[in-house]
Amino acid sequence: MNTPEKTAISEMASIDTTTVSATQFEQLEQIARVDLSASQDVLAALGAEELNRAEFSVLRAGAYFLRLKAVSCIQGTRKDLATAPSLSSEGGFWQALSAVDVQPRQAQRAMQIARYVAALPPDHARRIAGLPPSKIIPLVNADPEVVEYLLAEDRLDGEASLSVRDLKRELAKLHAENRKLASDAEEARLEKQVIEHEAAGFDLAHWAVAARSEAVCQGQALSTALDILTEAIDKHLLNAPAGQQDRAERARHQQAAAGTLYHTIYAAGVRAAALADRLRASFGDDITLGVAPDHLLSPAEAERCEAARCQIFQAARKDFALRDIDRANSRPGRRGRKLGTGNV
């Protein structure tokens, strides 16, 4: 009858039967920076210590680097107060890391994780600290309520824990749902204000009405375009069919498409922000301090904008569907009958 000890020994023997030469041991000592000349008990104890330390190693490194940077800044400021303390302190920090062969990218990643864990509630911090760094990084910019939900559902560190890939998808899904809820809440609040102020009798010149109408209609067009882009990302990028490509080739195609999407969306966002800043510069900060009663549409304006919104939405969705059909029909190597457009 096999005992647990015999089973464990048998499994270990089946896993590693390769002989390691003296030269290879010397290389391990140099690369891993370890002393392999200790006794058996010490070797076992050191190995166990490193295993227990491994899951927290990046976090610990980040804590060391954050403290190093803080100390460097204090000392640099005291030493070079009359010159350029910020440059001196920052330079001293990176010089210290360079002296121990730590790359800036490695240090920044470790400090990002440590800074995030340090800011969490203690009970959350203890659980998240034990996650692999590849799982912590996506959480750094996540909404706190989303992280709390995933912890409560044991989807980060429990039996139902997600893979890194699935975690990123789940975060994107939950963030989209949160944004939709926030948008719906804001829309309901504005609708309530419209009802409360519709009897105010606030009349505007025709040119002001035209500008407001275009703001609402084109705002809806932008919102619809973002909805379609979200659907395109989910359908064509995140859930792209594997096809005949290997993993590396598929990843290259995804990266190329993701780069185009990112820069296109980012450029549109920059233009939108610049236009909003132009309005603030021309009409003052008062227009940014919440929605005032005279910012709201009158019932007649709202009715006209709703009709225009429906036309914009229907036309945009139809165009997207037609482009999808055209792309499918034009795909190289496609066989069979072409897709029709009759149901679009």
C-alpha cells in the first residue's frame, strides 16, 4: 500500500530525473545569485523560503523602490536646495537602481503594484497582494466597486478565479456596465429637471436653438459611433476567430488593429476636449459648474431632437451592418453564396 510519502517521492522521481553537472550548478549560482554549498537542511529551508516569498516578490520590490525614491527625494532636496532638487533627487534614485542592474521599466511596474496595494483597504490589500503581478496590473486602474465585486464573488483569488485574459475581458464588461448605469442616471436626472423647469417659459433666439439642437443631435451621433466602435472591438478584435493563424500571428494582427483603434479614438477625444476648452475660454467657467435650468431643452426642442436622434441612430446602425456584410463578402478565400442586404 502506498503511503503519502511514497507517492510524493514517486511523483518527484518521475518529474526530474535529469542530472545537473558541476558546471551547471556553478552557472546557477552566478545567475540566481545563490550559495548551493550549504547543508541539505539549509538548502531545503532556503528553497521553502523562496517559494513562500515568490508570490510577494514584485510587491516587496516595489515597496523597496518606493521607499528608496522617497528617501532619495528628501536627501536630494536637502543637499541641492539651492540648485535643482527635483532633478538631483530623481537622478539619484535612478542611479541607485542602475547600480544594481534594475531596469526603469521593471522598477516602474513594481512600484505601480506597491502603490496600488498600499492604497487599498487592508482586507482587500491582503487578498490582492497574493495575486500574480499579471493579475494585479489590470486592477490598478479599475473602479474600486468593480474590484470589490470581483473579490466578493471569489473571481480574483477564490475557486472561481479568472485567468488574466478573462479578467481583462470581465473588467472591460463591468466598466462598460458601470458607465451605462451612470449615463442612465444622469439622463434621468436631466429629464427630471426638464419636467421641473418646462413651465419656466425660457425662450431663446433661433441661432441659440440651432446650436443647442446640433449639440444634442451630434452628441447622440458621437455616442452612437462609440457604441458601434465598442461592438466592433468586442466582435472583431477581442473575440476574433482563430482561423488558420498561429498564436503569434493572431496576436500581431490584433495589435495592429488595436493600435489603429486606439489612435483614432484618442485623436477624436483630443479634438472634443479642445472644442470644450474653447467654449470655456470664450464663455467662462460658469458653463462648467453643473447643468443650470437654462441649459435644458424645452419640450419642443426635446421632441425635435428625439426625432433627429432616432434618424441618426438608425442610419448609423444600418451603415455598420452594411459595411460588415461588404467586408464578409469581400474576404479573400471566402466560399459559398454572398450575404444579402435585404434584412438590414
